[in-house]
Amino acid sequence: MTESYSDVSKIHKRYSLTLLNPSSFYHSLIISIIIASVLVTLTVSVYLESEDIVFRLLAVLGTLLVTQIIDSRFTRNKEYSKALHMSLFGNSLWLLTAVSGLLASLIISREEIPFLFITVGMFLFASFRIGIFTTVLGTNIRKAWLVCFLQPMAMFLALVPIDMWIPVLTNYQAIAYGTTFLILASSWSILTDRAGMPGVKSTHKLIQAYLSSLSKNNPSEVENILTERAKVSKVSTSQIRFHTKNANREFRLVLPDIHPGPFHPVGGSNIPYLIYKNLGSSAMVLHSVSNHSLNLPSQTEVSQYLESLSKYSVAQEGLNCTEPVTVQINNARCVGLLFGKTALLFLSLSPHGMEDLPLHVKSEIEQFSKNRNFGQVLIVDCHNAMGEEISQNNSEDLLTASKSCLDTLMTKETYPLEFGYANSKDMDIKAPDLALGGIGILCLRTNNKKYFLGWADANNMENGVREAVVNHFSKNGYDLIEICTSDTHYTTQGVRNRNGYYQFGLVTKPQDMANWYLEIAKESEKNIEPASFEILENEANVKVMGPTIFRDYSRAVDKTMNLTKGFLSACSAFFLLTMFL
């Protein structure tokens, strides 16, 4: 397991934590009102043994709504939605304390249920707010202490009769328990903020910047943090440019060493589409053998990289290519084509799936190709099925298939090249699992046979979808040799699942996809004309994130989670103790 993959994987697994909030602030508002109503009913009828529910309910709910608005003014970005989410969870914690106190009293057969539990619940609510204000809402610990009692105390005073205010608030047990919770919350806040040092100066600022990029679609804060750590590196981009003389049309297969990411809308998350658009929407931007260490950290670096694409050298040119060669070994599949002395390989484990190909696979294939006197080899990670980190066995099978494919290509005869290309830009396809580049088909005709290559600007594909489309082509007399995705990290809308994106085919029906591809394939073959090819090479000096950023962020997240688990255990143990004392 490479360190970079391991670190990115660990960080990504924490994404589900961002889904704890309801999808809409309206839901938080409604649920917080319901919870507050239950709390009032339980407190008045059971703890106070009073019938004054209506007045207390109106007073508490009015206080709740007003303080939610006031709370939003104390957040860093004045976000009402976050104030509502905080209110929902805080009131839930208060209600949980009240219910737990009632159950504990029943278990140990207390003659009278102590009102202490309502007071402790208010303190626990305030303690929770210290944690939220400092980690998510962007306030320092001093300001958090100033506002932590705002909503809990206001609701408490509206809930409790005036003549009880002083006795319950000066109860030594309530003060002792409440102070303990407040100290624990403050200690947790201070320690978690420093958890990532020295690599991460402030874990809380990193969390706040990340949440801001998601909720406000504003990547500037995250990009500033990432750019501070990024290092200038030389990255290469290889292209195969097809050009027809008669119609003066061109098309490009682009293989950038840049990896899409880190996440939408930050940095190069949408880099495949931007390259595609930069090349006149007549290109397939393929996934190279790369990983997230080659992410562009900011849109400034993206612009610089795109500008560099116009400066390239022609490494090779010609008129002929081979027919495609396909080698299957167990789950591993390699499809290869030879343009002059440049081999183009497509590697996949579909329908079994895998994560990014490791760099050692690329280096070993490149060394093998040099030993066989190829000019160069371009390796495409098809990214067309969901899976885990590639296993040692699958890695070895891919290497064996690739070497066998290269050996076979050496013996294949070459024929004049003809190509046609079409895409979905005029089809008005709107699918949440498809990014802005849509889908495209390249048709290659060589030795009087037509071969089709499919592409989607998408973040991977649902397992088995590639096979469904290939079979659909076969039934209609078309040879679809492979489908690739760009592995874009762009998302068309907020995605609330554990991956944070929809892989192509998860939402769109496979039959619809197959029909779209076939329709485009028929358009591409109408455009077939004799063509020449050029192998273009480009190098650019841009800042990339590098592996140490993910290592430091992963460690910061792990330490924060471990601290949180420790403090939650301590708070839970102390909470249970207070229930039975």
C-alpha cells in the first residue's frame, strides 16, 4: 500500500461525517422545534409536575427562534443554516439528558426526580456549543465561552419559573457537573486544534475552510491553505493528435500527468473538462497512471497549466497504426494500439474494479517497452469500475497482460489510419453522474475494420456498466474496444453519499447509457476520413500538492478522531455517573 493512497483513503472515509447534518436547514429548524417542544412537555409535566405547558412552550419556542437568529451573527460567515444545525444537535443533547435522568430515577426508584438533570442538560448544551463554535463556526475559545450559554440559558430561563432560577442555578452539584463538562469541551477544543502540528497549523481552520468550500462553493480558503504547502514540480502531458487534411478536422487523446482533485470545487477538480474545452471539445482526456499527490492546489495553477498546453513538441508523426490487440489474464485486461513506435495501452480490471494504478506498474511497463525498442508507451488507467486498492495479484496480472500486448503489437502489421469523432454536446444529456464534458466516441478504421473507443467525463463507472455497453454494441455489429472515464472530481450537485460523488451508471440506467453511446458511435462513423497522427509532448512547471500534504492531513484527522473518541468516552462515563449519584 502506497502512503499517498493510504492517506487519501483515510481522509475520504471521514467524508461521511459531513452528512450528519440534515440536507436542508428547514429540516433542522422543524426538528429543533419538535425536540424543544418534547423537552418542554417532559420538563413541565414530569420534572415540574405542572400544567403550565402552553405558556412555557410558547416562551421556549419563541426564545429558540430568536436565539437561532442571534447565533448566526456570531458565526464567522453569518450562516443561519449552521446556527440551526447547532441548535438541533444541542437541543437533542439536552432532551437526551432529561430522558436519561428520568430513566435513571425509575431504575433506582427515586421518590422524586431531581430537577438537577434539566440544569445539567443545559450545561451540557452549552459545552457542546463551545466545541461547535470553535471547530465549525470559526470563533476562538474566548468568544465561544462568551456565547456558549446564549441559547441554552435563554431557553432555560423561559422554561423554569422565576422563583426557581436562583435555587437551581446555584445548586452545587449542577455547578460542579456543568463546570466539568465545560472544562472537558474547552480542553477538547484546544487539543484538537493543535492535533495536526507541526504539519497542520490549525486543524479547526482546515475544517472551516473545507466546510466553506462545500456549503458556499467557495474554494479560496482551502486553496490558500493547500498552496502554502504545495511544491513546484515538472509535469508532463502526452497527446495523440489526429488530423484530417480534407476537412481540416482534428481530435486529441490527452494523457496528463495531472490527477483530478482534490475535491469539487477546489483546484484541479474539474481539470478534465477544462482541458477538453481548451481543445475545442474535440478530445478525450484520459486518466494517466497518477495519484492525488499530482493534484493542482488552486485554480491559479490550473490556469497556468492550461496555458502551457499550447507549447508542445512533436515527438513523432505518421499515417499508419495497427489494429487493436486485447489480452485478458484473469481479471486483468490490456487493450493496445501502436502508432509508429508509440504504443497506447488501456488497462482495466472491469467489472471487478480498482483504485488508481500504482506508479511501479507504469515504470515497469515503460522499462519493458524500452527493452523492446518502442519509442514510448502511453498507459491509460481506464477507471471504468469501482474497487479498492489494487491487489498484488491483480497488479502482476496487469503487468503480464501489458507485456504480452506489447510483444504482440511488435508483430502486427500497420495500416493507413482513418478516424471519426462525435460527442454528446448536442444531445442535451443531463445526468447527475456525468460531468460537463459529457460522453464521446472515437471511431478508428484500419485494415477496413472499424473499432470504437468510448469516453465519459465522469468519476469512475458503476461495476458491470462497461460490459453492458460493450455487449449492446456487439449485438448491433459494433466493436467497442474499451470505455474510459476522466476520473473528474467535479459534481453537478450536492451528493449525500459516502463517496461524495455518483459514479457513471449509478443514477443513469445502463440501457440509456448504451443507447447514448451507440447513437454517438453512428455519428462518429459518418465523419470517418483518412488522417495523420502526431505524438505531442508538453512539460509545465506548476505547483502540485505532493504526498506530504495528505500525510499530514491524514494524521491530523486521525489524531483529532482519537482525541474525540477519548473525550467522548470520558464525557459519557461522567454523564452516566451523574445519572446515578
